[in-house]
Amino acid sequence: DGIITLVDGVHILKQLATTEEAAQQIAYADRIILNKVDLLEQEKKKTPHSDGPTADDVESKLRQLHPTAPILRTSFSKIPDLDWILGADCFGGSDRLEELESIWDNAGLPSGNQTPLGQDGSHGHSHSHHGHDGQDCQDCQHQAHENAKENHHHHHHHTESISTIAFQQPGSLDLVKLNAWLADILWPNQDEMDKVLTSMLSHPSTAAGVHSMQKESMQQQEIFRIKGIVSAAYREDYDIDEEKERQNRQDYCLADTGLDRRRFIVQAVHDLWEVYPGSDDLIFQPGEKRVCKLVVIGKHLKEQELRSGFQNCFSKKEGLVVGSNP
């Protein structure tokens, strides 16, 4: 009932530097298992002054790519409580609410892709000045700065464009508008792509145009995950029989406002999405303030367009609060 990503703690930083797929797998996750922490600790004990990453360094990088997913450190992939992955209830239980709430309870989203490991110029090891003078230390700092720039280049090559944006807005959504917006951002330019590919099959000379389109697509917004918990106006469910619909209306529709008593879960992975009512432990209590919260993880995210589209899903627009790690 969730997406679990197993991370090789020893090799993940190199993988992130050489392939974007590693970053995508982290972004897709509902739970992240950081494995081989024993090897990271052993290596640090053997060479305490080395620039090798610690488990904290690796987890910090994972958190930059995915600010919300719980991370479990393991050795030999041993998980003390299998319910952590087998009973996570990532698609409907109260744990989802707690996960989304944690984003706003923390002191803001981390500035992930803007602060890769080592970018601050620190050389990652401590040493006394015995055996060399202050100028030697300055030379060491200069070399560390050069190394940091090199690390900056490698770490950014495949992860610098991946970011997270979080939206929070009081009010309730129109589910029809929400689904239309999700279709728009998850299936962008689908008609145009079809036209170009059809033209290419008919006229091979258009290949240059396709090449140009591919270059433009390198900067195109690409969404990996969307996760949210929202309030919505009640809508009839046409997929159930009339008797069940009458019962649902009686149980969940507030007669005075037309709002649904249930919180709705928003889940999207790449170009697939679903919006559905959460379990009964997510029902709004009488007098409880209704707030919609949504987290978007992806590549080349266009914050202003996403913010505007999200706002347009509300029937009554109120003040919007946005947190992001651009």
C-alpha cells in the first residue's frame, strides 16, 4: 500500500551524480530505506579525517530530494517492524495526514538542490595545526574550495533541476476542477506531441523539428509525485448504485454548506493520479478549519503556474501560503 525505495547508502551519491533515475526513484517513494549504514560508519571509523560521506550526509541528500517521506536506516536491509512497509497505509490512513502536517510543522522545506554536499566550501575533515602553519591551512582550505566546486558540478549534474513545492490554502476544492487541473499538468502538450510524431512518420524531413522539440523538452516541467490531503465540496458518485449514493449523501454531505465531511487524498505518480476519500478517521470534525495541502515533487517545476492552477480549483479563493525548495 505504498512505494518503498531501497537506497544503497554507500553508492547513492555517485549514482545521483551519474543518473537521474536514482533521484526519480527517491522522489517517487512513500517510504525510504537507507541501507548499509554499518559500512558508512565503519569507513568513517577507519579514516576519520576522510571526505567520505556519513549516514547523516546521505540522509540529508535524500531529504533534499524528498522532504516528506519517512527514512529508516538499516544494515543488511533488516527492518525491525515490517508493518513500517507492509502496513504503512500510505493511500488512506491517518499517517498520511501526519506526514503532510509535518511539512508545515518543520522549520520550512530544506533548500535541497541549491545546497549540495560540500557546496559551503568546508572540506569535510577536521585537523590540528600541528606540523603546518596557518598558511598551510589556508592552502588546504583553498584546495577544499576547489574540491567543493568539483563536487558541486557532479552532484548538480542530475539533481539540480529537481525540487519540491508545497501549497497550503484554506477552503474546499471542486473535485471536477481538481481532476481537470491534474490532467493538464500531468499530461502536458499531449496533442502537440501526437501531431509532431504523426507528421514525422509521414514526412521524415521533419526530423529537425522533432530534434528542436526534444531540446525544448529538456527544460519542460516534469512531475514525479503529487501528494495531498484536501477538503472538497460533496459530489455524487455515479459509480455506485442509487441506494449507496443516498446513504453516502446522508453520512457525508453537510446540508448547510454542501461540503463533504471526508478529507480527500490526492496521489499522483508520474502521469497517473487518483483523488479519493480517505478513511473515516480523516473526517472533518464540526467547526474544524478546512485547509487543503498539496506537495509537488518534480523537475523544472513552474511554481507560479502551479500556484495559479491550484488556486483555480477553489470555488472561493482565500489567502495562499506557499513553501518551496526551488
